[in-house]
Amino acid sequence: MQPIQQRVVEVLQTLSSHEQQEVLDFVEFLKSKQQHAAHAQSSEKAGMSFLEAAGAYVGCLEGGPFDLSTNKAYMEGFGEE
């Protein structure tokens, strides 16, 4: 194991479970950001749909309706006024 990786593991082991989860969340965020940047570079050349561009954000909100199209009442009045 490389020195930086070893140091990370050593420090990680001293943290509480909750703090370890926060570290994992952050590492996954960094990985996602890296993948998104790589995907953006490759898609600039090929073109992409909005869904593909916003893919990292699809489903990121909690507590809302799963799919607005399943219950039209959610959209009642939208765009009026």
C-alpha cells in the first residue's frame, strides 16, 4: 500500500462509524465528479440528450414523488397564470 493510502486507512480507523460514512460519501462524490467530467469531455464531441447530461442528478432528491407522470394531480395547475 502506498504511504498516502496507508495514512488514510490509519486515520479512517480512528473515526466513528458516522464519520467514516461521511468520508465514504465524500469519496463517492469525488469519484462521481471525476466520472462526470470524463463523460462530459467525451460527450462534447458526440452530442447527448438532456437526460444523459443530467444523469448524475436523476433521483438525487429524497421525499418527492417517484415519477410525476404517474399521478397527474402533481402537475395540476403547473404552467398556468
